Amino acid sequence: MYSRLLPRLLPLLLLATGLAAQAHSAPPHIVLIVADDLGFSDLACFGSGYYRTPHLDRLARSGMKFTATYTCGPNCAPTRACLMSGQYSPRHGIYTVGSGARGPARLRKLVPAKNTTVLDPEIVTLAETLKAAGYTTAHFGKWHLGPPPTGGPRQQGFDINFGGNRTGSPRGGYFSPYRNPQLEDGPAGEHLTDRLSTEAAGVIRNHVRKSADTPLFIYLPFYAVHTPIQAKPALAAKYGKRAKVGGHRNAKYAAMVETMDSGVGRVLAALDDMKIADKTLVIFTSDNGGLGGYTSADSQLPNGITDNAPLKGGKGMLYEGGIRVPMIVRWPGRTKPGSTCATPVITVDFYPTLAEIAAAPLPKKQTGDGVSITGLLRGQSLPQRPLFWHFPGYLQAYGRQGAWRTTPAAAVRLGDWKLLEFFEDGRKELYHTGRDIGETRNLIGTEPKVADRLHRLMLDWRKRTRAPMPTRKDGRTQ
Ligand SMILES: [Ca+2]
């Protein structure tokens, strides 16, 4: 009897198995949250003893914590451009915010390379790639890569945009009215961070009600915790009474961090309520290091707004404090809850990683500089590769003339080794970031072979990407 039934049942069995496999492998929803200027140790789960971040701590416990995540830029716009394009700065020309010629002109020894401020519309963005693969795409917050209606989020692949335009900080401050043409004002007293997370949660809920089978890409680049430092008064008062820990001592900044964390919690709650948390990849990270960690000789902000200890320096520098940030990834069924990954990853990896997870073909004619890190998410390893930074401009220090956050510089990391090169005088510094995460011991004199190897990698990369160098004032290159 079985032998007679089997041929009839087999097609049905295969169909059922096929549907199950298809359902299992359907691309997940993607929620990518990027805080602005949040430093390496600014979350409780990354070491802060002062700021409270219960929602992100919970996300870390249910996902994977990355302890060596790098941003392509030491400040806002370049990192965002590298994220959206999957390309290092020499390919799209966005190296810094505004102009590379910042700070006092008479003290600049070099002429900075030209900087671009609008992401070329010809570039196929991450949002466009996900949209082409069937995703509904939504942007909430700080875009910073060009003005609507020609270069805003809607022109670069997002179906929905709340608040994204060319500006790098909230023009009207954090409390409504916002003075943001891409965001209707809320009731007086509404906080921008609450508003953006509420809008994102609302889009998630509506999407599941109306088109649950369509995958959703939520990109939530908060304006927080960038300046101006403006907090809800009651929350700031709470931190005023809380014991300060190390360089974490600014009550208003602490309150801004907690409001941002609550916003993340609001978005995670929407995923839970709509029962899609197990089908949603969630990533949380920052776009550059925290605003602080400068020495008193460099700045009139001796304690800064925050502090990136144990890292050296802060936003605007190629030291670890400027480019190393927290990251948490939760991919249900793949990332092991409560796990940690110490493999270096960098902004340009998001594009190929999310494209692979979304089963979205990469644009054929567009060079990508990152690699997919889905193996790391599953607990596997990644082949060693060099990571590069190229910053051919100046960033002034705060408050005092004649001191810089950075002069034109470059860096490369391979394994635990990191080499920095400063273009004004060709000075190099070499650190072993594994044994010396604070970059306190410059080993350039004792490890010449390592330094040479890393410098050769850097030179090859510059040639390959046609990276522009700053020029001398007499017009000659270095
Ligand atoms: Ca930033």
C-alpha cells in the first residue's frame, strides 16, 4: 500500500518541505540604529559606570557584542557616506564634515585635499540595493549626505524619510519646534530622540499590519547624542545626584544617552508587540568616537563631554577614541545570546553583510571595499585583512587656537598592529592594540619591520584607491 501511496504523496511532501525551507530562509526585517558621537565606553554594557542603558544592555545579552568595531571616519559625514556606499572615502570623496580647511589658516602647513559634501546620486546606496530586493525602506533622523529634494534620503533609496536632510545636528535643538523641513513639529517640549523612535515604532507596527510579508529596512540614525547637549530636565536632575565615574560626569549628556537608550527600547518593543522580533536583524552602533578624551593641551574641554577611556583621544582623531565604537548585533537563530566578538570590523562591511542577509545582489559595476561578516555572526572566523583610514584635512580643537584634534593623517590596522602616519612631517606611530588598547607605547623605533609592512599596505591602498594627498603650500606633493 505504501509503495502505491508514496508516488502520490511525494510531490506533496516535497512541496511542504520546500515551503518550510522558503519560509525559514525568507529575508529578515533589518533594523539598523546608528547613534551619533556615542563613544566606545558610553554604554553600561561597554563599561560606563555612570550612564544607564538598560535596553541596549538587554540587547547585548540577547545578541552579540563587537568589541573592535571601527568607523571609516573620525567624524560624522564620512562614516555615513561609507555606510551608504560600501566604499572607502577616496572612492566617493567625502573625508570630513564641510571643509578639510578648518582651524587657523596660518597654522596649516599643508593644503587639504578637496572634500565633497554630497553623496554622488550615481552611487547605488545600501538602501537602493535593499529596495531593489523587495524591501520597504525607511529613514529616521540624521542623513548628512546631501539636501532634499535632490540628494536626500528619498532620492537615495528610502521610501520614507522622517527628519533626514543635509544638516549634521538638530538646527532647532532637541526640543520641538525643530526647524526641520523634513519633520513636522510636535507638541511643545517633545524631545527629538523620543519623536524619531516613536515614528520608527509606528512605521514598524503599520507595516506589519498592512504588508507583513514584505521585508522592512529601518535605518534609524539618531541625531543624539551629538551637540547641542540638551536633556530632559528631570532626567538630567537624576544624573546630577548620581555618583560620577571617571570621565563620565556630565549629567545632561548622561540624560541624552538614557533618552537614546529608551528610544531603542521603544523600537525593540514594537518588534516584540508585533511578534516579528525573531524575524528581525537588529544592529546598534555609532558613527564615530565620543566628544572627549582630549588632553588639556589639545583643548579647552579638559574633561570633554564624555570620555572614551580606556581608549586614547576622541571624535576627530585617528586614535582609537575617534574611530572605535560599540556595536551590538542580534540575529535570532544565528548570533549566540550573550556572545562577544573581538574581530575587527568596519563601516564598509555593513553593505555586503546586509545585502547577503537580504539575498540582494550587489551592484555589478560598483566597487565595494568591505566584506560580509555573516560568518562572524554565526560564530565563525574571518580571514585577516587590513583596515584603512585616510583623512587629508584638518580639524580644529575646541576653544583654543593653534591646537588640532587632527592634522592630515592616515592609519592602517592589521591584526593587532596599527600604524598612524601624519602627513605634515611624515611622522609615524605604531601601536599593538591587543596589548596596549590605550595606544600609550609607540613601538615605531623597536618594530621597524612591522611598521614597514603596514606602511607598504597603506601606500598600495592609496595607489589603488587613488587617494588624494594634501599638498605643500608651494604646490608640491610630499
Ligand atoms: Ca558623529
